Amino acid sequence: MEILKDYSEVKNARSILRKENLSFIDSKLKYLLRRVRFINDISIGELNKSWDILKFKDFINKNLHKDDPILDVGCYGSEILLSLNAIGFSKLHGIDLNKNISKMPFQSEINYQEQDFMNTTFDDHSFQAITSVSVIEHGFDSKKMFAEMSRLLKLKGYLLVSFDFWPEKIDTSNIKLFGMEWNIFSKDEVLSLIKDASDYNLSPVGELNFQIGKKAISHVGFDYTFGLIIFKKDN
């Protein structure tokens, strides 16, 4: 368990991604051209997601082989597969319920499919790693998700998950994002999440560090931060 402690970590992560030519976020010009509908492609990346994108990229690059199969769930608009493709990973797959997934970049190099990540059509033990960047806070069912992720992972495979977090519960019950409920995970909910994962042979890599810093993220009137956990499939 790692926690984003200050927004400077987000800025630093984006700076590193840019130096490594792994930043796919829109330029200001492209953003303006899309706003006036001069161009019709989709928006890629989000500045706030720089921290977890870099963390996931670095972990995968260090612990996996370039020909290991990797799946990103909720991949629409995300940079993680693009950055992994850029550093040489060759068996990349992404799924999302957004029908515009067919507009994602590098269609000839990345296998994009319109699928529900809690009920996929992939074979058992298909992937060495699965990434989930800020997905589980929307319409989440932990037992369904962990059952499917465990089914899909190879033995000793990794599940990398990031999410909105604050130790004490923040009530977002009246807020809907992307047409779904939005949950900022509390410490108790994360501990419950870890327990549910253990039922499907998924255990956290490293220590569970709940030490917090600032509420680094602000969104629709709420202040919180990000957390991430990397799970390993034990058997």
C-alpha cells in the first residue's frame, strides 16, 4: 500500500514521464482544438494520474518480461498501455465498456476490446499482470472483481490497483461520476478490500503503509488523495 502524500509527487511524476517520452497527455493546443471540435479524437491521460501511471510502469518494467501478457481494465483514455507499448511490451490488452474504445491510439499494436472487467471472455490464466488505474471507485463489487482477476492471472502474476483514498470516511453517496456511484475508500474499506482479495489467493506486495500527508487531490468539491496496492497471486 502506497499513498500519495503531496501534489508535488504528481508534478514530479509527470516531469519524469515527459523526460522519458512517455507522456501522452494532451498539449494545450490539442486540448483547445478539441474543445472547439476542430479535431475529433479522444482525450488521453490526466495530469492527476501521473503518480500511479509512473508507479505502475516502473513496477512492471522491473518485474516482468517484455513479452509477458498484460491487461488494463477500464483502459479508455488511460496512458498506462501507451507507456508500456513505448518501452517495448508487446502483448498488451485493454478493456472498457466505453464504445469509443475503438478510437484509442495504437490499435494495431494494442488489443482493445469492449468488455466488462468483472465478466470477461479471456481464458483462465491469460495474464502476467493486470492494471486498474482509478477504476474500482466506480460501480465496484470486490468479490466479483477479485474472482475474475484471480481467474485471469497466471501463478505469481500481479494485480496493480489505484483508487481514491482518505483514512476517514468521506460521504460521496449523493455524487455520480460516469453515470455510476463514486466511492473514496477509507482505511477500513481498504482493509476489507485486502481481506476479500485474500479469498481469491491475492496478497499485497510489501508493507501496508497508511501514513498520510496532505489531501493532495480536489475534485467536484471533495478533497482526498490516492492510494495504490499491488497484489500477487499466490496459488
